[in-house]
Amino acid sequence: MAYFISDRQALASDRERSAYTPFVPEVRGCKRTEEMIDKGHPLYTALCSISTLESTSNEMVVYPVVPDGCISMFFYTRDKLNYAKLCGVTDSIRKFIVYPGDQILTTDWHWSPYKTIAAEQGRSIATFRLFNENYGFNAEDFRKRVGEMLEEQDRLIIILNTPAQNPTGYSLTDADWQKVISILSSQAPEKRIALLVDTAYIDFAGDEDEYRSFLPYLEELPANVLPILAFSMSKTFTLYGLRCGAMICLAPNEEIADEFVRVCEFSSRASWSNSPRVGQSIIANIFADKDLLDRVTKERKEIRDMLLKRGRAFEEEAERAGLPILPYDGGFFASIPCDDPASASRELEAEGIFLVPLAMGLRVSLASISEEKCRRIPAKVVEVLNKR
Ligand SMILES: Cc1ncc(COP(=O)(O)O)c(C=O)c1O
């Protein structure tokens, strides 16, 4: 049932990431077990939970796995204190904490709760331009902003939401990723950088394996850059309201991996005491039943295909109507750049079209309208914007 992120990926060693060999449970003194979702109080999860392997040795075993397209992290040992931990939290990491007053870097087009989350932590957001003049990834602005910010602060958290970004639908290409890695690798080694990749829509962009092709690039990062994946199981398993997720740290050595677990536990406890059990139990049940897993995988594909069809319809009609839109690759949303988005949204509302005003444009929720509506919206938007 378990696949590994890549054959070079592992956590429990201080060797170069590229020197890792695949984790083979049987060779490493582990045996596969059923998910023990009945363990503990029925209404609570452990701070972290769900397990699939049991260690037959007394040593701590730490490794990341990808069970059928879902990336999870399993920590298992015979020592009951370290029993079966899956980190299901997105929170700050003490080692890479950004000091109060420091800024977090993300793209100018971004999911607005990043700002709220940062503000609640006494931090703020700085942005770089996601697109260059040709509507490709603006690596130059990324380089410039990273450099400028690291002159001002010693630690930097960078959030990149890809693939199928909310709100634009943009996905960084492998070539974009190579530039990101090269820019981050060239920063001074005493600077601490956490690269948080928000992969909320990774399974709604296209082929699930192809859209994981950027993962090996993260292994090339030097030790002062910590890659972290924020993975939304609620999205991948179509349980949108359940808010079940995983924070996956590709730590360069065991010490950082251990600290990551401790910090996640501490932060989870401080944030919401325990994470809700329902989503985790559902997912554990899905993985315990091959038929169920096949059905969810099929259901997700159907939803993805439907979204991509809507996206293509919207793109086609936008082109026909002469409406400039941002490059949509996949996911739930697409965006239209425009001036004064708030009034544009009000004017469209009067025509029965509800688009969310953003700082620099309007967001179209492909997830909540039919393909036929996706086709109708562009011409209507052009009509309303032209009247202004
Ligand atoms: C970019 C982005 N990141 C994260 C989330 C939250 O994901 P989750 O359902 O795991 O809480 C969302 C949407 O809800 C989102 O659009």
C-alpha cells in the first residue's frame, strides 16, 4: 500500500538527501500492520495518528511515504511513547520561526487567509510578482525579493501555492522549479529559509504522478533551506469541510525531523488541543479497503476531469471574447486581472454574476458553476468592463 516520495527520499539520516536509498519496511525491521483506528478514545485522535507499519526493532524509524497519491508521514516504533504519529498540522516551526515584525514572502496573487494567519501570529506578508510580462513565472522578481528580504531578516518563510494555485489556477513548471531551487540555493548559508509549498490542489491539476514531479527538486536544497509540504487530505479525499491535512517536512537530518515532530505536537496542542478524529478515521478506513480506495480515486478523477473541462471552456470563451485571464493550469479557480475589482464585482453582481474581488482582479470559482456558465461568463464580463 505504501509508495515512497521518491527512491532517494528518507528522513532519518544526516546523509545528503540524494544519497538515500528506498525505505523497504521488511529490510528495516518493520512489518506491515492494519490501520489501528480503534486505538484510544473513540472521540479523540492522538495529537498525531494513523499508522500502517510496525517496527520490530527498538530503534526509532522515521520515513515519509506516499500511499496511493496521498502523501503522509509515518513515525513508528515499539516504544509506546513514540507510538504511531502522523503530523496533521500546518503551523510554524520553532527552528525556522520568523521573528515578530519580520515578513513572510508569497506571491502577489495568493489565497488571502495567508495574510490573516500571518497577522494573527503578529507577522505580515510581503509579495513578489507571480507573473512576468509574458505571463510566465517571474523568477527575477522572486530572486530580487528573496535577496532584499534576507538583507533585512535572518529567517524567511516563503509560501508557494502550486500546482493549481488558488486563485489563478497557475502551476509552476519544472523549469520554474529549477529556478526557485537555484535562487534559494545561492543564499548565504547562515540564513534560515523555510519553503512552504501549499499543495492543497495537487490532485486537481492533472495526472497525480506527473504533478508530483517537482518533489525531487526539493531534495537538492541545501541544509539551510527546509522544504515543507502542506497537504490537504480533505481536498484530495473530497472531504472539503473536514479540514484534515498533513504538514510534511523533508528534513535533511534526524535531529531536525525529531524537532519537527516535537514542534508540531506542541503547536497542535496549543492551537486546538487535538485534531478532529473524523477525517483521519475516514481516510484510514479508505486505505484499509482497496475497493473504497479505488472508488475514491475514481471519484476524484471524475471531479478533476469536470473541473479541467470547465477551466478549458472558460479559457476558450475568454479568448473568443478578448478577455485577458491569468494562465489557468488546473484546480478550483481562475482569475481575471482588472482595475478596481470591488466595483467590477458589484457591477457584475447586478447582472447575476458573482465573482470574488481580489486585490488585482476577480476570482472565478470553476468549482461552483456549470461548464455552461463557465462559457457564458467571459463575454458578460467583457460587456460589463467595457461599460466603465
Ligand atoms: C491555497 C489553499 N491552501 C489551503 C487551503 C486549506 O486547505 P484545507 O482544506 O486542508 O484546510 C485552501 C482552501 O481551503 C486553499 O485554497
